[in-house]
Amino acid sequence: MSVEVLPKYVQIELLGVYTFSELMQQVDRFRAEADNAGRNQILIDARTVEGKMTESEKFFVGTRIAEVFGARLKTAVIVPSGNVTKMGEMAAVNRGARLFVTESETEATEWLEKTSSSVQV
């Protein structure tokens, strides 16, 4: 994982081979990186990660993101082409998180830059 603190958000690039247990643990680290940088937005780039998530794994990761991030952290995730199903996004958003999953870096950064109508805690 590589981390870069940018003026408006923390950019995290995920590297290596995907494992469900490691990703579930990394959610806490994502929040810590944002907290340490004083940012409330995260861009996670998972395009180079090897392996695929099942739909149930997407659901559980989305739920974990909602638990750890709450509504405070606005997070966009870029995934490899053909992997967007919105399961994780829906699980997170339905539990109060601000999460957007896309294949497009442009869409991800534009979404982060949009003013959110939801209350920021």
C-alpha cells in the first residue's frame, strides 16, 4: 500500500494480491491515514490489485467501511474494469457512509470534489 497526502484528500494505492482478511484490517488503517493527514476524503486506487472480491465480500467490506468511517470520511474507490457491481457501495451508503465505487479515476475525483449535501460530522 502506498499513501500520498494531497491538498484535498489522501490517495491510497493498494498493491499486491487481494485477501479478504487483509482488506478488512486495512479499513482501520485507511481511516488512520486520513485522520493523521487531517483530511476527510480518501481516494483508494485498487486497479492493480490481483484477485477478485465475491459479492458477499463486497457487502462485508462496505459494512466495515460504514462502521469505521461513518459519514465523516467521503471515500471514492477505483476498481479494475468490469468489477463494479455497487454491492459494497450500497452496503456502506445504506449504513450512513459516503462511498462511491467506479472504474474511472476522473469520476472518482469529480465525485470527491462535489459538495456533499449530507451533514459532515
